[in-house]
Amino acid sequence: MTKYDGKILVSEYMNFADEIYIFDTTLRDGEQTPGVALTVDEKIQIAQKLNNLGVDKIEVGFPASSNGEVESAKKIASLGLDSTLAGLARSLNNDIDAVIDADLDYVHTFIGTSPLHREFKLKMSKEKIIENAVNAVEYAKDHGLTVEFSAEDATRTEKDFLLEVFGEVIDAGVDILDVPDTVGVLTPVYTHELVTYIKNHFNVPISVHFHNDFGLATANTLTALECGANQAHVTVNGLGERTGNCSLEELVITLKVAYGIDLGLDTSRLYSLSKLVGRLTGVKMPVNKPIVGDNAFSHESGIHVHGILNNSFTYEPMSPELVGHSRRIVLGKHTGANALKSKLKEFHIDLNNDQFCKVFDEIKSLGDSGKCVTDDDLVAIAVTELSSARETPIILKGLGLSSGTGVSPTATVKLEIDGVEKETASTGVGPVDAALNAIRELIRDTMDIELEEYNLEAITGGTDALAEVFVVSSDSFGNRSTGRSTNQDIVMASILAVLDSINKLLLIQKAS
């Protein structure tokens, strides 16, 4: 029977161990991600972050693979971290010696046990596999090491042989058994069956190391823990060979929030750890990555935002602060009025109802065009609206541009001036200059203007960035006014900014 208490799912069929340990292998299996190579200093940064998070064990590398691996392991060992440090070793004495030389006292040793590994990789008999596994465990124990043994490709190994191998290494003194799903073929149902089967036969701590080839690494690891597994191998951001491993942040937070099992880690460090590892490895996380993705706590839909603003748990299973993340209200085609009001309040921008409606319509229009409206975009649009002329006797009614190699840029502009439409065409050194020359010609009977300042800035990056234009204009009476506009089209932004300044000059003249 499963009971739901309003927050946590609890089932009588779950058999969690009294203590659950996190074995992080970002520095070993994570570094085996294609294209990833960490320097010693980078490994130290990650190890320190993992230690500060409170991870129980850190696999710092594979010392036998290179002298550099030995040296990096030594430097990490010299830091005096609270986390237990482990090194990987094949079931070979030389590999175990390299772990010892690296000043590590925990070895994770392995050998392939499946028919595929026996025949095509190792070319060994079952008897030889067992002999090597036992010798490695005995050798490591004789040298005072804590020993974790992995039956590589355990999930494709015959069950009776897997039990035989595990039984022999237990007799040799192994401290913990590891069940690797080397190519990620497990499903939760079979995970339950396999881990329960092993637990029923041995009274030794069980660890699991599951890969993500079918996207089930975290689900399978959770199932294994439900069945009494004592330890889970994980990597930051789910890094690792091919499609990676069980994700540290997904596992820890799911246990804490969905199961109510707190492992004692400082989860507020997870987001910054994820960002650091992403930056150092060059492997960026998808925006929709659970827990640490940029969209994990982002909302655009008006209905969702309305709920979030009233109670964040309406559309979030946890608070972003739990993992050191932050909530983000995204503006676009689905934005509701409540979301926009909340964002404006965040930036201390106070609009009247008419101004708010114009900004709201602009946001919707940009969203419909496929533009994602950033916070900087919103501020620019709102400031433009705040600074716009209160009256607009001159209105842009039409614009046509012509430009190319070997021809003079030409702009055709149609304005409505005090209710009367006028149109003319002018040339210039560029389309903006041509358009401004046309405006000067059309308003000549109304006023003469001089453009004293012209400033153009792209608010954000990308080819769809909004252009913000700020101008200062003056008339023949010495009056000066500013004009501002934001638009995806640079020429349009320029024209609207100039017209805004002209309308303000007209108001100044009217008031004087």
C-alpha cells in the first residue's frame, strides 16, 4: 500500500538501508566523457566542491592509467578532505600498487564477468576470472586498503556465476560489492529483481553503478536503493561514458523531496557545483535539465505564473533555494498580466494603466514573432514607454527603404502631422540617415530640428536582439529634448526615437 501525506510518497514495500552513501565518480567516470580532460587544478576544484557538498566518497581517478593520474590523486589526498578518496584499479596487483602510490586507502577494483567480456575482451575462463578477482581483493586487503569490488557488466552476467564471483570475493575479505549496469540495459522492474536477489544471498553492503543509455540511470538507482542497496555511484550533471551515469543532483534531491530521505548534504551547493563542472568540462547542460537546468524554475505561461506568485508549490515541487538555484519569470507570447506586473515591481518600474497596456502589448507582439523577451528587453521597453511624449501630433504611418551596392540609400517616409498625411523620399549615407532626412523634409513647415546626439545599443546578444536608440534633438529656439525607442529593426527604432524627441519639442513650444 502506498500512502501520500501531502508531500512524501511512502510505501511499505520499500526497504531502504539505514545508511545510504554517495560515491561520486565525476573525476573518474565523468572524465571519461568523450572530449573531456581535466587538469590537476580543475580536479582539485571539483573535489573541494564535492567535499563541501558533503559527498561520502570521491573516486579521484584511475591511477594506473598515467603518472599524471597518480600525481593528481596525491595532490587531492594531501588536501585533507573529509570525503573518503578512492582510486580505480583493474584486478591486477600493479593497478592496486598505483592506488597505494597515490596515497589512497580505498580501492575500487573490477573485472568483467559477463559472457561478452569473458570471450571478447578478457578471453578468460570463469575460473580465471574468479582467480584474478580473489587475488586482487586479497592483495589489496593485505596492504590495508578498503576494497570495493565491481563485477563489470554484472547486469548481463549469468545470475549463478555472478553469485559465485561475489561469494568468492566476500570470502577473500571484500568490504563492499558493486553491481555495475555497464551499458545501461536495466529497467526498474529488473533492477528490483536483481538487487533483491543479491541482497537475499549476501550480508555485505551493496553498491550500484548504473549507466544512462536508455535514460533510466536515476530511476534504476532509486529502485536499487528502495530494495536496500547501501551506496549509489553518481556523477555531477550525469556525466560519463556515452550517455553518462546516474545524476548526483537528481538522485540526492529526489531522495530528499520525493522520499523524505535527507542524506545530510548541503544541497544549496548543487547548482554552483553543476555550473563549475559544466564550465570546466565544456559540457553544458540542456536548459531543461532537472534540478540544475536554466529552465528548472522558469515560468512563462500566465496561468502558471499566477499560481507561482500566490504559492510557488502550485507549479514547483521544491523551492529553487533548496539547490542554490533561482526562480525566473520569462516574458513572451504566453505571458499574463500578473507576471508582467511582478517583473515591473521587481525592477521598481511604476506604469500607469495606459502605459502598462502598451508595454504588455509590445511583449505579446515580440513573443508572437518568436522573440524571447529578456529582463533587459523589458526594462528598455518600459523605460521607453515612461519617457515617451504624452501627446503625439506627429505619427509614423509608413516606411519604405531601398539600399544596395552602387546605389544611394533611399527612404520613403509617410507621416501624419496634425491629422494630415504627408509623404516624401530622401537619400542619405545609409538607410537611417536617409529616413531622418525625409523626416526633416516633411516637418520643415512645422519646425527645424538638429540631431545633436544619436546612440544605438543592442540590448542583448543574438541576431534578434532589440535595438535601443537614444537621441537628443534641438529646435531653432534653443529647446532640447530626448527621444527613446526600442525595436528589433534598427531603422525603425531610430525613426521612432527621433519622432519621440520631435513630439516633445512640439509640447515644449506649445507650453512656452
